[in-house]
Amino acid sequence: MERGLANFRVVKQLFNNSLFQRLVCRKIVQKILKQLLTLGVAIGRIYLHTVKQNNKMRTKTTLAAAAILAAGIVSSMAQANVYSLNIVGYYNVPLGGLTALANSLQTGTPANRADQVIPYSDGDNIQLWTGSSWATWSMDSLSSTGWLNPAGNDAPVANLPILGPGLGFFYGNNTGKTNITFVGDVRTGTNIVAIPSGLSPHGSPLPYGGAVSTGPINLQVQDGDNVQKWTGVKWDTYSRDTLSSTGWIAPNGSDGPEPTLIVGQGFFYGNNVGAFNWTQILNVP
């Protein structure tokens, strides 16, 4: 009994030891990194932080559209040795004049509202597909709220659109910015995006890049459907066709390779077969 109590005291002392806590955190982070690397996510610097610290994420020059993830450990809660785990990070997407984007992170309060997702840039805009046309929300410092709605009126911040998981949209770059940075939490667990019939704009709910179907993006394009990518001036259509020697028809009409997306890239999905769910899963230890 005394030996058991002694062992308990040793364990308690270990958990109260800050060095031990850091080592435990590193072990957890290493497991997450191993899983992310397996899924094809580009990893950048890793940071350990406590709940008392500010998660300041400094934008740095990166390769075009490289996802840079940082694993953060939120430390002790209410004097108890209780730990919670989250993955926070950022990624950069290069900008042209008009760029198809997607928010692959969870950020802000309320979550993913435009002003929480998009770094403010006076004169630029975001454009959302209505089903038949693009609705433009403009950043305008002369507006009483800093934003104009599609009708050209001052837009209450509370009414700004939500740029949620799986949604594709346009960024209208009138100020000459070369890239845009997205910051937030990685959506762990099971992420489901509904793909309706017809034409709809989408983007990966997780910060993944690579092949559309066979890579970690895991969009199982149905035979007869297509993925449309914005080139900066037009939409290029990549059609899924099992009669093709590659399984795909390129924009020029010949057999072509499976299309790829960069992290944070928006696209159109042309659904000619029927509605289905697109699923991505990221589990942490």
C-alpha cells in the first residue's frame, strides 16, 4: 500500500513538472504530424502554446499555395492537469485579378463570416455564386460599415456572408495584392460537404492539395460529372469518363490526367448524375 502511494506521488510530481508536460505534448504533436504527412499535407513550423498565450501567426513568404500547419497545445485548465488539443495554422494562396478560393480552416466569431476570414483590403471584393450569377460584396472604407452589399448599399457586418467549409468563391483583386493568407483551426473529425445536382462552387474543407479523387482531397467524382477550374480568364472542364484510357477527359477533349487542386483553391463541380456527399476525415490521437 505504501509503495502504491509512493508511486502515485511520483506520477503526480511528473504531471506537475512542466518539462514532463512539454514532452507529453511533443509526443501528441508528433502523432498528429505523422498523420498529416501521410495525408499529404505540407507542414511548416510547429508551436507549443498555452491558453494564456496569444496565438499570433505571422505571415511569411511561402511557396505558392503551400499549406503551413502548426500544431498548438492548449495547456492546463482551471488549475487541473487537463489538456485539450487543437491544430491551428495558415496557408497562402497566390492572387491574380480574379481568383477562385476556398476557406479550408475554421476561424472567427461568428465562425467563418467574411470579415473574420478575409484580411481587409480596401477596394477588393468577394463574389459568391447565387445559382445563376455572382453576388459581389465589396470592401469600401467610405462605407459606414466598411462593406458594400451586392445592391451597393452599406452592409451591416452582421449580414456579411459565411465562407464555410466546402464553399468556393471568387476574390476580386483590385489593389495588386500578390497573395491572400487564411488563418484558423483545422477541422478535425469527419467533414461532410453536400454536392447537389447541377453546377455548384466548392473547395476542400481541409487544407489539402493534389489529385482531386485519388489524393487526400478525396472528392469521388462520379462518372459523367466534371470539375471546372478557373484559369484566370475562363473555366477549364475536366470530365470523369470511365471509357477514357485515363478515366478523365481533358479540357481539349482528349484523354487526360486526373485534375489537381492547390490548397485553398475553389472550383465548380458539374453534377450530371445525382446529389451525393463529399467526405474528408482527419482524426487526432
